[in-house]
Amino acid sequence: MTVISQQLRDTLDTYAHEGDLTTIGDLGKDVQLPALHWFVGEFEAALRGGAFTPQWWGAALYSSTWSEAQADLVDEDLREIWAAVAPGRAYPLDAPG
């Protein structure tokens, strides 16, 4: 499993807290800025590495305890973020490689 860096965690907390679609949209715009140039690559690596478990996602971004039963909710959030930051690119967990 891939370790989630502090910068990735902080950025997700800022832009994806509670699955806020408005701030996720802002992240999609802001990844074009030099300060966030790293985000798409690191986010993709974390996705492929299986770093985002329901337990981590719930505790980090929803301040609650999530179980495997919430895996579909995590997937929805992850797909929303990916669509915002990498429009036109296949979701990494759907694409080979």
C-alpha cells in the first residue's frame, strides 16, 4: 500500500473535505498552478497503490469512522476528484497499467 504524503493529505483536506463539490472544482483549476503541479501524479500513485481505504477516508476527510461498507462512497469521491484534476483521462483504477 502506498503511503499518503502530508502534502497530499493537506491538499485533500483543503479541497475535498466532506466531499464538497465546489472546492473539488476549485482543485481542478488550481492543479494548473505551479504550487500544485505535483498533485495529479501523486494522487494517481496513491489511487493505484490502494492508499485510500474507507477507514482513512472517513477519518481524514469526514471526521468519522467508516467501514468497508462505505467503499462505494469513497469511490464516488475519488472519481469526482479525478474528473476535476485530470479531465479527459481515464480513472486510474479503470485503466490498465
